[in-house]
Amino acid sequence: MRLRAISANPASVEADVLAVPIYRDETDLPGELGELDAASGGAIRRAIDWGEFNVLEHPAALVDGGTLAAGRLLLLNGGTRGRPAWRAGRLAAVTTRRLNGRGARSVAIWLRDGEAHDAWVATAVGAMAGTYRSTSVYGRVRDTDAMKRSVPEVLVIGAEQEALDEGAIIGEGVAFGRDLANRSANDLSPERMAEVARELAADGCTVEVLEPADMERLGMGMLLGVGQGAAHPPRLIAVKLPGWESGGDRRLAIVGKGVCFDSGGLSLKPADGMGDMKHDKSGAAAVIAAARTLARLAPDTPLMAVAPMVENMPGGNAQRPGDVVRAMNGMTVEVTNTDAEGRLILGDAMTWAERNGATHMVDVATLTGAAAVAFGDQVSAYFARPREWGEAVGTAAEGAGEWFWEMPLVSEYRSAYDSPHADIVNSGTRDGSLIKAAVFLGEFVTVPWVHMDIAGTAYLTSDKPYGPKGATGAAVATLVRLARDFAAG
């Protein structure tokens, strides 16, 4: 895709399609929107009056452009104003996705709100995201050339070309992360993910892979325990950017949950929806994709991506409810629920990252179903200690065009993890489980730390106007922005 910034009157832009958002308070077509309608010979008003577009019901409508230079108008539901980068990315994704499989060779996007640099970057990321197809990972015979067709040129009215170029690199990284998360469990095992990570050496990264013998020597009993029932043994992957060694007293580790398939282990999940558990590696996919993107965009960033990779399976040697394991930090953990496995592998991975020089930490995980229940598929939760570090993460997410919301890290809930046999159990009571999961993780990190729960946002369970069913690439853009902000001090 070619992304090009232009400065032009929207009415005179020569493109196959002109995309224009209409906000909920604009049904009377005020100001510049009214001028565009007049220039079109009333095409926008006719579409609204005929019910082809209703800002309360329709995400978008492709209508005749009337007397405009553009042949067609794509009217977008802008919703309510606010969160400019998030909204810019979403509108751009809806635009290019709506044109998939059609004959448009070019589309001009007029966002109309005087966007700043962050919004233009997000526009580029969103435009690329809208062309993503989950079928691209494996392909389908029944996909015709027309079905695969995407708009090849996106013109962004009023944008900065530098911002669009930056967004294109990030957009490519998001797509890479989506591909990793969408790959099936029989295709992407822990060993294969390690092979993927090793390919990042071509981008100047240093890649280290720990195998089970290494983990046993280091005392990673939590990580090893989760993977012991699977045919594919676990791995711990560490990808260091060139800037890691020169980071001095400021080094950022991003740690992603990498469960290539989560059956729940002996605490077996219900069959319904279990096929989506290939996406339980979305956190690992996000941190590896972010590292790859930063290696191309800002290689001097003092960053390390860490991905503990396992399969959680109910094999003959599987971990049992009631087993007690010893974590790398020395704590003993009673496993009361083998389906609370993500926090176990993250705990050992974060201890390892800290001992290997991380001064600041962010973990990313599809950790709890409670996150999806509480926030749905639009918003991700995060927890911070201290809150100042959380504010930095929240600012990065806002600038990157992702929607994160801070939740309280309630230390008083620690008692829910008391064990009569060990230092801690791995699964507390159900009430407040979103928060309690973060409290558990806090036992295994001492540096400034943020936990991101992307269980609701990492993948879509059905097609949406802005994306297909499958992985979304959640958190990749935020991690890239955070790392760059962190490097800037």
C-alpha cells in the first residue's frame, strides 16, 4: 500500500473514493461538511434522507459522489469526538476494509478534525490494518483475485508524510504480530516460535533461547510445570535490540504470555471456543512484533522482548491440581487450577528479565476471561506499580491510538492467594479475579512494572467493520510508542 499526504480541497481531490466521517452531532451538515455536500450536488444529504447512511446505525455507506471529482463517497460513522488517535486509526481501518474486494485504485481520507502527528501515524496504521485478512496466513483456494484485492493507494488530506511513513512501519509490525497470533497450534509450537525469533538477528537483534535444561538449572519451576504435559517442550525467548547493552540504568523489558495452545490442562476448558485458544500466545506475538518493529524504526532503543512459550495440555505427565512448584524467585506455589497457567509462566519470565538487567517492565497477556467480561473487545485493562510508570504506559497507548484503562492494584487481595502448603496458590477466588490476577503477578517483579490484560482485545470472535475475525495485533503499537518514549527519557 502507498500512503501519501496531500494538501487539497476535498471536493477537488481526484481519487476513486473520498472517505468522510460524519459525527453524531452533525446531521445538519455544518460548516465544511455542508460545503462538501453542496459541491457534490447534495449527494451526502440524499444518502441521509434516503436512509443509505444513518450515523446512529451504519458504520459506513458507499454512495455516488455526485458532482465531486471523486467518483464515490464513503460516509463514515465518526461517533462522538475524542481520543483522536484511536478514532483516526479506527476510521482509516473501516475505510480500507470497506473497499476490500472492490475496484477502487485510490481512496482519499478527509478526517476533518485538524489532527496532530499521533493521529496521522494512527491513520496509517489503521489504513494498513483494514486491508488485513486472516486468510492470508494459510490462503484459501476459493479466494479469487477480486476477493483478495485491496485499495493500493491511500491519500490522507492534510497529513504529514513523515507521520504516514512512520505509521507504515508500525502497521507492518502490527500485521506481523497478527500473523503470529493467527497461526494454528499445529503450526506454531514453542520451538517454531523460537525459530521465528531467531530470524530477527537479520534486523540486528541478539536472540537468546532457553531450553528446558536451562530453565531447570535456573529454577523456573512454574514455567516448566505448565509445559510438562505437552509433546512440545517449552522455550523462553529473549530478543535484545542493539540499544539494550548501552541502556545503562534504564532498560525496558516487555514480557508476553506465549501459550501456543491452552486446553486448560487437567482443569480442562469447555469445548466451546477452545479453538480460539491458539490466540493465547497473543502477548508473545505482540512483544516479538514490537521488537521487530523497533529494530527497524529505532534500533538504539534499550529494549528486550521476553516470550515464555508453552503448550498447556492434559498429557500423562501434566501438572496436577495440588502440585507445588518452586518459582525462579524462590517462592513455592501450589497449583490449584491448571488453567491459571499464564501467570505462572509470566512470573518466571519476569524474574529472569529483571535478573538480566531490566529496570522497567511491562507484561502483556491474554490473562483472564474477566477482562473480556469487564471491557469487551474495545478496551484493554492495565495495572501499574508505581502509578507514575502506569501513566507513562497510558500516555503511550493514547498516542498510539489504542484504548487502555487503568485498574487498581489492590494489595489487600493478596490474602486470596494464601496456601496451607506453600507461599502462594496460583488461583484465587472468582470475585475480583481480573485484579487478583495482577496482584499475583506483582509477587514476581520488584522494578517499576505494568501488567496489560488484552484478553478481550487480542482477537475478534466475529467480523467487524474494522477487522476480520481473528487476531487484532493489540498492544503492538502501544509497546512501540512506549519504548520510544522510554528511550527519549
